[in-house]
Amino acid sequence: MTEGKTREGSGPAGPTIAATARHVRDAVNQSAPTQEPELLAPAGDWLCARAAVENGADAVYFGLATATCFNARARAKNFTPDELAELLTWLHRRGVKGYVALNTLVFPRELEEVETLLRRIVEAGADAVIVQDLGVASLARELCPELPVHASTQMTLSSAEAIRMVEPLGIRRVILPRELSIGEIREIGSGTSLELEVFVHGALCLAYSGQCLASLAIGGRSGNRGECAQPCRLPYQLICDGKDLSLFPGERKYPLSTQDLAAYDLVPELVRAGVAAFKIEGRLKSAEYVAAVTGLYRRAIDAAVARLPLEFTRQEIDQLAVSFSRGFCHGWLKGPDHKALVSGRSPAARGVLLGEVKAAGRGRVAVDLVGPVRRGDGVVFEGDGTEDAEQGGRVYEVFVGGRSLKEPVASGVVELTFARGAIDWKRIRPGQKLRKTDDPRLDRQLRRTFTGAGPRRRVALDLSVEAAPGRPLRIDGRTASGAVCRLESPEPLAEAVKHPLTAEVLREQLGRLGNTAYQLRHIEVRIDGRPMAPLSVLGQLRRAMVEQLDAAAGRIPTRPVAVESPLARLRLAAAADARGGKGGIALPGGTAEGGCGTTALHVLCRSMTQLPTILDCGIRSVVVDSQDIRVCREAVHTVRQAGAEVFIATPRIQKPGEEAVFKTLAGCGPDGLLVRNLGGLGFCSREGMLAVADFSLNATSEIAVHWLREHGASRVTVACDAGRSQLLDLAAAVPPEWLEVVVYQHVPMFHTEHCVFCAALSSGRDKTDCGRPCRRHELRLRDRMGVEHLLAAESGCRNTVYCGAPQDRAEFAPALRARGIRHFRVELLERAAPHEVRSVVERCRNALAVGG
């Protein structure tokens, strides 16, 4: 007997696609030559959850609406904790898993609230919890070891080495960064036994998730706390070597606003790469969007698993784009293409191209069509890329040859009219592109997929039935999602006089499942003799069968949960670490982590020209951050000659094949490494090398700090998301000598795989043909407030945008010092002149009362 999922339809595309889907489904059920990955859809509210389920999702992910936001989409409607059990029961009865996003950083005072929330998540029967914070992952493991934990993409686990570091946390699945190619995903998969989840559709973040500090730096709203204000979608003026740069074609004002990811045509490759789950982005999107995207990827996955070709029509892709699109691209899945990733013309939904304006006047606009338009469609006239230049509205009438048409028109020249005052006709010009951004008819089609009276997508049910005179009728059933039932007729069956029971009657009567969540797929019947069963009895058995299946599907799994607070145990473990010196490696000289009450100021420099001034200021600990290994070697020699200690900073990201970078940096002979990713921390731990964890490892609680120390960090730089009060709380929760605080820096707002130098200054598409304009030019980004942010090309041809205004915490550094924190850091930009270096260093030294 073959098991699998029965799905009825997958979208509004019409009978051809529905027939294809059935053909694919049948083939999957017959042979299933490839393991089927999970299709994971977003649910910002109940309607979106229904849209996901009815269009073929295997699982949905969602956040909880709590007083303190603990999920990365605070602006989504989310579900209340009181709704959690109801939602999960409903999902499980539909054969769908539910994952709770608990994927933000957590501060010390919030840990008790998170522990309480985790208990509710376990009690409600969640299939997994998605986490970013290492402390929350530790807490979940201690609370309930059998609760599956998925590592959020915010954890930035971009290599097998980094993934191996978190395996002891009980992580079952890793949601990979979007910046990986299919080849890199395959390579990571070969180096880990954990499941890999990959984003396949939706908005792309310009920066590595978990490494974006732009919203925090510009507006005080942390993306790592679920409050991202999307500054990447704002207009910026590119400045090249001090001059404003105009980009082709026209004025491109949004150089950081990426197009949207669409990987429907790459699904077969991702299946072959061993991806366990395909993730759709969109907890802030509409239910219609969820329906459209889920349905299309359902068909793509089914076809790929069955190894059947499935090409989507232009109409289907246009429908996908109208649901929401800033323009589609493959992201990084096929490797970097810096020309395709960012169009630069608009941060808003672009929909699909309708045509080109031929003329406008007297309240009408003539458009030469390349796509269908009808009354009621929402459209936008493309602007020149400047802010607020675009305008649009809903089509009031469509004229062809002077006749107003109700049906759609797909080609030729048409005249469109709009509501009075909707369009400023003076701004409409020939050659302007017209795009469709809303299609009410499509929305109605999509809405019907998840608002009907009964379930559209059903769970396959297999039955085994035994019948014989003198014995009760016996039914055993199992659904594709694992729910089972077993029941018997209340009385033994009588001997038939005229109409004995047949397999056909049983199939018909037990298969009349109406508006239930089930659909009979296979029935195995064993009949001995000539039994007879009244239809009323079969109806009673059918209803009892459904009740049993519902109860079984909604049954909450029994998982052992800690009775006493695991948070208390973790805190005691951290305290024992503090008393016994467990974890970490002792720091040399005057910056020893125990006993010594002196305050150390560490200065990070990015240029050899800064070293003489830094050392002349009496600094005894220097961090070198350079992608040039020759600079690193020379800096180590220079600092050692001055009798000071020297660290080298690792790259922020380590992708497959880049672990050798750590060995190369260690070969320069520094006292230790400032590690910025878990792969680097693992290297130092294995090599017995001194490691200071940087703020990119996102530690904001004592549990996360303790975990990093257990895994080789001697000190931990607190995440930038922690403000003054959180820093003081953390210093009270752990030995403050474990901590390091950056008191002055130009915050690295965006750390991205996208190269703006290549996109703006080269005719090439990636590092193989770009000509390396980053070596010859300086780029800055001027924001709407006139602030200029430096854009730097860094190791791996990645870019970092440094905030133009420095973050200066020197004024409250004395309060941190009074709380016991002894390690502080200043970070300099590469182009900081000697007088700037001296001014910053001396001011911070004076504020901290650091001796020479």
C-alpha cells in the first residue's frame, strides 16, 4: 500500500494545470523515486494559514503576539498565545505541521518570559520552534530535549563548520542564509546530517540576516528584535570619488533595494541538492499572495519529486508577480549576479509589464499592450526612479476602437481611463511603461481556494476492513500524516439473505467523507462468507472513524518537560564557570580576564597608517581588520615591536571552502583572533587559540555569553542591539570581565554578498569579470537626510556599508566600568586620518580613565 499526500488542486490556474498537478500527484504516489521535501509557507494570521493549507503547504510558520516581541515580524498580526493550541490542533488535523518563530535576540530580563512562552509552545504541541538566540536555543534544549529546534537564518550558519558548532544544542534543522548558491548548499549538506531549509520565494534582504544593523543604526529599531524599518528600501544617492553618480538607465535611486527571489524553475536542482524544506517568505503578505505562491511551488515540488517536466506558463508567472513582486530573480542560488539582483528603480511592488504609453490627453491614455488589462485592474506608471515620481490607480474603462469593453484585452493599442483626479496627466509621457500591480479577478480566484465551505486540500486515508457473519465489522485506518483509528460495529454482522456486503459498497459508504479533512485513497477489504451490514451502521462507523482520526491527529505529543526552571540551572552553570574558570582561554598580560582590575582599551584599525598614532597614544591591545594578508603580517610585527598584544579580525562570513582563511590569519602569529562567525570560533577551539567573540555572534544574555565561553571564547563582545540598561543587566548577570563593549564605531549597517561596486561601476556581473573597480574608486551612499555612508569592499568580495554618523558610547562607559566591565573597544574606519584617530582614542581613554 502506497502512502503519500492527496492534494486537490493547487491554485487558480485552470484545468490544464490542475490536470498536470493530478498527473504529477499520481506519478508521485505510484513511484516516488525522490524523497519529497517539505513545503513551508508563512502565516501572519488565520486567513493566511488557511490559504497555505488549502494550497498544499506541508507546514506553516508563524509568530506569537506577546507584550515583548520575540519574533522577527513584529508588524505581522501574529497569533496570540491563547490561540496557539487551537491553531496547532487545526493544522495537525489537516496533516500540516506548525512551527513557532521565536527568532529574535533576548535580553537578561526577558529570559523568564521566554521560558514561560517555551512551556506554552511545548504544551500546545508545536512541531518545532525557530530560534536565533543561542541562549534561547540552550533554554529550549534544557526545557524539553524532544522539542525540535530549527536554527533561524538569523543565526548566519553559512558553512558546515558553523553548523557543527550548534549541533550540541539539539538543532534538528538549519535555515540557511539566502546568500548561498545551490552548489554551496550541496556542499554544506555533504558536511552535516542536519536538515537544511532554503528560501525559495519572496523578499530578499540585502544584508546577511542577523548581521543587518541598519534599522538600528538609523532609526533605533533593531531588525534582530523584529522591528526592521527596511532602510534598504529607501532612496540613496551614489557618490563615486566625491561626485554624484547617475546610473543607467535613467536615475536609479534605490541601489540597495533587491528584487524578489523566485526559484520555481530551480526546484528540481534544489531537490537533487538534498534540501529538506522549501521556505516561502511573507508573514507580512496577504492571504492571496500565500495562496498563489504556495500553490505554484506545490506543483513544482511534486513534479520534481516525480521527475516529470513541468513548465509554467507566462500567465501563471504573471499571476505570481501580480500577487507581489518587485521583479523576480534567482537571488544567489545560481551564484552572484550583481546586475540582476538590484534594479534600483523602485522599492515597491512592480507587478507585471502591461505595455508602453503611446499618447495621453483628454482624460485618456493610449497604451500599446504586451499583457492583458481589464476594468478594475490596478496599474502604475513607471517614474524615473526619483522619490514619489510614480503614480497609478485603478482602470475605470478600457476602449478599443472607441468601444468600451468589459472583457480583458491582451494586445494592440487601447485607451484607458481612470477616476477623476487619480492621474496627473501632465506627468504622463510617451514611452513610459505601464505595469499591473493588482488584479481583482485573480484575487477572487485565489480567495476561493481557501474560503470555500469545505476543505479543498485533504489528507489521504488508507483503510483495512474485515467482515464476516457472526463477527463485528472491523475497520483499521491510517492517514498519510500518521493518524490512526480502529473500530468495530456494535453488533456482529448477520448472514445476508439477499444483498451481501461487497468491497464496492464499503468503498462507497466509507469514502463518503463529505466536508471532512480526509479523502479515501486505498481500501483493502477481506470478506468471509456472506455478511450483511445496514447502511445506517456503515454511516455510524464512518462518523466514528472521522472522530477518532480527528482526535488522533490533534493529540498533543507527550514530551518530557523540566519541572524545575532550566533557566535557573543554566544560570548556576554560568556561575560555576565563573568560579572555576571553566571555558575560554586566559588573556595575556594586562588584559587578563580574572583578578586584574585594570581597564583595557582595544583599538581596531583597518590601515597600517593608523598604527603609529594608536601605539603613540599608549594603546596596548590592537585589533587588525584587513583583507590583505600582507597588512596583517606587517601589523603583527609592528605591534609586537611596540610591546603590545595584537589580534586579527576574521571575516564576518565563512562560506564553504573558506575555512582556510582562519589558518592563514593564525599563521600571521597574532595573540588571538577576533572571531565573527561560529566557524572561526570552532577553529580557535580546535587549535587551542585565543578567541574573542565579536558582536556579530549576537550575544545579549548571560546564557548566550556562557555558551560562547564553553565553546572557546575567552571574552564576548556584546551585540550592538544591547543598550545601556541591557549592558548593565548583562554585567550584573555574568562576571563582567567576560564582556567587551564597543564604545566607538561607525556601525557596519549592511554586510552583504551584493557588490555595489560591480553593479554600479562595472559592465561585469561578478568578481570574475568586474575588473575590480573597488580597488580604484571610493563609493558612498547619501541618504535622505544628507548623511553619507561609506561603502567598503571586503573579503570574499562582500560589501559593508558603514554608518556615516559614529556610534559614540563613551559618555556612559564610566557607568559600565563602575559595574565591573573592563574591556572596551574603539573601531576605526580605514580612511580615518591620524588626527581623527588620536582625537577618538584619547577621548575614550580619558572617559575610561585608562592608564598609559
